[in-house]
Amino acid sequence: MSDAESLSDRVFVALRDDLMWGRLRPGERLAEITLAERYQVSRTPVREALARLLADGLIERRDRGLYPYRPRVEDLEDLYELRIMLELQGIQRVEQDGNRRHSAELLEPELEKWREFRKSPPVPDAGIVKDDEQFHLRLLAASGNRAMVSSLEAVNAKIRPMRMLDYLSEDRVTATIDEHIDITERVLDGDLPAARMLLHAHIDASRQVVVRRAREAMAMFDVVMALRT
């Protein structure tokens, strides 16, 4: 990796974390020169980082430039409903076909990864969202429907900016680890009805936390904006 690539990666991670932790306000324009000063770099690595974040759906282009992407709370509810439908259908399609099995090749390494997390849990930060998304994508991919996986990837891109709200505490990280392991073990053992119920409860718990904290964050933002006027 070249020094330029390393610098671009560093800015990308720092900017991504600032976005996902809410350190950059939803209405704050992401100007290259301002961000270059913030991260003490030239505008080139900032421009490259912004391009990656735009592709990932963490920022959006508006009339006056680039801004943090923030879905409305109502959109979050709809997107989580779609996510639940997709992920449960992944289990149901295997459950309803006696000749179909989930791919152990995909799930066994994922199970081992989360068992290692149980031994040494990661700290709550933006990286856990990526690990969580990977788990759910591989679980769905193990059912054998690539089109459904693509649909889930699209949903993830929309809710990703708010997903960090689910991992602000160690207890939520610990709960996620335990639930991922439990779900995967049930799937690999062929206990699909139980796996489906656990998965539904797991995603719905995340939905409730994210929506509640999103409402709180937007209420705080409204108060701050009102004080500035």
C-alpha cells in the first residue's frame, strides 16, 4: 500500500466514524477544504474518502454539495420491515424445501468468528456495524438466493448511517454476539423454526433501539437548531 493510499484510508475511517457517531451534524455541508483542515491533510485524500462514502451511502449529494445521509425515522421503520422480510424469507425458503440446506461452507467460518468475539468482544464503534452486516449477508447468502442478498445490501446502505446507534454500549455488542451464535447454531443443526424466531427477535430488537435513539437524536438536533435561530 502506498503512502497516498494509506492516508486516504485513514481519512476514510476517521470521516466514516465521525459520520456514524454523529460528530458531523446532519445539516453540515462536507466541504473538502474544511475536512482537510479537520483531519490535517490535503484535499486529495479527503476527495477520495468522500467518493467512497458516497458509494457506501453514508453521504448524499444535494444542491449545494455533499452532506451526511440521514433517513427519516419513518423511512427507518419501513426499511427495517423490508430487512426482516428478506432475512426471514432466507430461512423459510430452506425450511419449506426438504431438499435444500444452508451452506455450511459459508456459515461455519462466520460462527467461528463470532465465537472468537465472545472470548474477546470488540469495543462499541463503527467497525461492529460492518461485522454485523457481513453476518446477516452471509446468513442470507447461505440460503442460496443471490438476488435477495443484493436487495439486503441495498437496504443496509440506507440504514447504515443510523446503525451505529445500536452499538453505543457494550451490552448491545455482547447481546449481538450471543444472538448471532445462537441463530447460526440452530441453522446448522437444522432447527429452522427456532432459528427464524430468534432471527426475527434479534432484528426487531435492533429496530427498536435504532428508531428510539434516532428519534432522540433528531429531537436534540431540532433543539440545537432552534437555539441557533
